[in-house]
Amino acid sequence: MNVSTSQLPTILITRKVHFNAAHRLHNPAMSDAWNRETFGKCNNPNWHGHNYVLEVVLKGRPDPATGYVYDLGRLKSILKSRILDRVDHKNLNLDVPFMSAIIPTTENFAVAIWNELHSSLPSGLLHCVRLFETERNWVEFFGPQPQTT
């Protein structure tokens, strides 16, 4: 098939992975009372855990030679080495260097995952990190927004 890349549609592809991790929401700059009031059960000093679901969405045009936007097998490997091996069955507050000194809310965790992934993928390909803390609670991060003047 002899089709130029510009004639191909833009496609979103997604890889979904699951992992388990514990955390505690706590701001050390604030009082214990403030932390309990603000974070409730999530401030439990003995931690609590979640069965996270991570969806990583890539956006691009299929390669005319392969039909792929990106090889999902390669994405699976990147997710395993850059994220899963580092967070699965870990304490986000204590065991995960890229979460060091960050309050491990789902919002902050999604941004940190983006930061871990974007340099491992071709420029402009990473479209969205969608992180589910529960079936009913999730966040989406579409990367840093350009500064306007």
C-alpha cells in the first residue's frame, strides 16, 4: 500500500495494566489535625492500599509499513520496566523514588507516571495517562500545557 503518512487518520491506542500499591496522604508541613481533617481515612498512619488500573493512551498516525501507531508489545515492555516493576506491591511513600517527597494523591501519581513515560516514547506520542484508584475515582493527565503569554 503506497499511502503517505499525512493521508492516514489520527488514531488513539491504549494499553491497560493493573497493579497494587499502598500509600498515605499526609503533608508533613501541616499539623496532624489538619492532615486528619483534610485526608480522613487516607491519612491512616499504617497506610492503606488500592488496586490501581493504569491506561496509557498514545496518539498518532499509523506507520504505512506496519499499520501501527506504536507497537503495543514495546509499550507493554516500557510500562513493565518504567512503572510496574517500580510500583507494584510497593508503598508509594517509602519505596518509589519517583514519588519521593510528593503527596501520593492519584492526581500527583498520574503526573509522576507521565514524567516517567514521556522520555521513553517518541516525542509527541504520549497523549494521556488515565489512572483509576477505584472503579469510581480516576484522573486523566494530558501532559504539561503550553505557557501562554
